[in-house]
Amino acid sequence: MLDTTQLILKDLSRGFRDKLRDSPFLYLFFSLMIVFSLAMFAVLTITILTTHLWVTEADVFFFVFFAFLMKAGADAHKLYIVAPQMSYSLSTPASHRRTLSNILAVILLINLGIWFVFSLLFLGFMALYHVPLWYPVEYLMFSLGVLTATILGFTIALHFFSPHPFRLLPSLVLMLSYSLVQTPMFVALTLPAAVMQGAWVLSHGTLSYRYVKRKKRTADAQYAKLRGVLPSLFYREVTTLWRERLFGSFVSMSVMTAIGTGFLYLHGADLFLPPALHRMMGAFLPSLFAFLGVYVVVLYTAVFPALNLFLTEEKTLWILQTVPVTAEQVVLGKTSALALCFLTAIPYLAFIPVFISIDQLPFLAWFLTFSFLISVMVAVPFGVKYVGKKSDILLLYSLSLILFVVLSLVASWMNMLYTARDGHIVLLLVFMLLFSVCGVFLSMKISTRLLRTSSRLS
């Protein structure tokens, strides 16, 4: 009954073992970072409990809910919508509805497994700190929320990539009701509605697969145009990002991050700090929220696409090894596509002045540009090192922690100098910007050497 489910799980486990043998250090580092993060979350939870910060159970619930919602959508896109192996499953006499149900079962098993493992580790760390936590009703409610988020994420992904996007309306109405009610119990009680949505999408889910494949074949017809090596590589990467609708998501994310950052900049201290800590940390939080906004934008528009350009070469790496292109041309062609990704980060600067003082905008624009260049400088060599390995989640998580430490130190130092109105601050800002540009070129040279070693390009 679950033949496709078993085949996908075997393929995923086999691929995981292969990647574990190829990149043992990366997976070891990732595992250590997971354990460290869970320990830090436990410390943060204890801090919230002891200082009575205004973070409610609903805030944590919806953070978990939307995390698994996005993961379910990404899994549906990866395992079904753009998966070439699905062409065989859909061409067999087996019912398409049954095949799609098996894929949904895989996503449910993966997400629920991650939830139970991570939540039990978190509770274990809390027990080590001697915090009495035994909330079976809340844990069950969180588990139902994860199940609801997984099903909804699956349906939203399939409707989003289908020729009939109006079918997203029921799911969007359900999401709107969550934002209005904002009660975990309400989300848990809407599980039957999410199941109905999942059953509905199973009856016409193949449309999303065929629609994406048809668009891809239509786009492939444009590749017959004669171009030079670098323009061809640039065009290939840009069309890949455009075909996967990443540019649109980058722009919308920049706008939403600017609005969220601006709101927290104005009201975050009142929302999260009790009166006892408001005097002590009230002046610090606005700068922290501004930094986090820039950090999220560059993580999404610089690190993610920089890794995606190299790690998705798993099926086409042999082409790079046979066509007459050099490693330097490949790195330059792919990295140049990130210039368009930087343009998608600019809407953040267009919306943030609504909330902050206009005289802070030049420094924020400098920090966004500097952070983007530093992120590209760090991400491109790692992407080249693991080209074709499909280890994007591990690298994204690891690099995000590294960049958080580096950028937070730079932001703290430069913010102090900027606040002190040092006369040499402008020269220092220009120098650091030139330093980051030189760092990008040095990073490309290192990436070229790594690509020659890994793929044997001339």
C-alpha cells in the first residue's frame, strides 16, 4: 500500500549515508550545532521563565507551526513537484492519488520524526537544569499543530505551483483565521479542516507536477540562442532562480522583514520587556531588531542563493566536467547572478524609513551592503566545496551561525562608533566596504581552486 513511501524513504536514507561518507566533518559540525542550539533554547526558556518576559505559549506555538509549514512546502517541492523520478511513478498503472498520498506520508513521517526528536532533546536539557516541565496536554496540542502545519504546507505548495492558483483560497482563509484568533487550541481543532484540504489536493495534485515540467520545457527552448561563456552561465543561473520563483519570494521577504523590523523597532521593547527591565534594556532592543532585520535579509538573499547555485549541480556536474569552460568562468558566472539577488534586498531599505529616523538610513544601507558582501564571501567557497552534494540545509544552518557571530560583532562595534559621531567614521565605513569587496574577489579565487580540485575542471 505504501510502496512509493518505502522507495522514497530508502532513497533518502541511502543518499544520507552517501553524503555522510562524503562530508563527515560537515555532518558532525551540524550535529554539534543542533545540540548547542537546543541547549541555548533551554537557557533562553529558563531566562524567560525567571524574568517573566512577555513571550507567551502562543508565540512559541506559532513559531513552531510556521517552521514546519515552510519545511513541508519545501519538502513537497523537492520530493514531488520538481523530482524527475516522479515521472516513472506517475506513468505506472498505480493511481496518481495513491502515489501522491505516499509522498504526503513521507513528509508527515519526516516532520513528525524531527518534531519528536528535537522536542524530547529540548525537554531533556530542561530536565538537566532541574526545571519541572510536564505538560502532556500542551505537548499533544503542539504535536497536532505540527501535523496541521505539515498538511497545510503540502497543500499550499501544490496549489502554488499549479495552473490554478485560485485553489489557494481555502488554505489562505484558514491561515487568516489563525492570525485573527491566535490560539494554539484553535489551530489544533482545525486539523480536520486541514485533512480535508489535503484530501482535496490529492485528487488534482498531478497538475502542479505537469505544470512545472511544461514551463521548464518551454524555458529550455530558449537555450538555443548563441551566447558567450560568461553570459550563458549568467543567463542559466538567473533563469533557474526565476523559474523557481525565488526572486519574487526574495522581494516579498525583504518587504515583510522591513515591516516586521520597523514595528519591533518602535514597539518591541514594550511588547517583550517587563517594566523592571524596560529601563535597563529598552534602548538596546531597537538596535538589536534593526540588526536582526538586516541579518534575515542577507541570509535569505545572499547565503541561500549562493549555496543553491552550486549545491543543485548534483545531476549536472558531469556537464561542467565535459564542456570547454574553466573553473574560473563557472565561479564568476554563478557569482555574478547574485548581483540581481542584491537588488531584491533593496526593498528592505525602501520600507524601513517609515519606522526609523531618516538619518539612520545611510548607516543601515552601508550595513546591508557590507553584510551582503561578507555573506557572499563566506558562502561561495562552502558552496563550491560541497558542489553537487545537496547539503544545503546543513550548510545554511552552519553558515547562519557563523555569520550571526561575525556580523553581530561588526554591528556592535560600528554602531558604537556611529553613535559617538567619530569624525573618521565615514573613512572607516568606506575602508570596510572596500575590504569586503576585495574579500569577495579573494573568495572567488579560493573557490576556483576548490572547484578545480573537486570537479577536475581546467
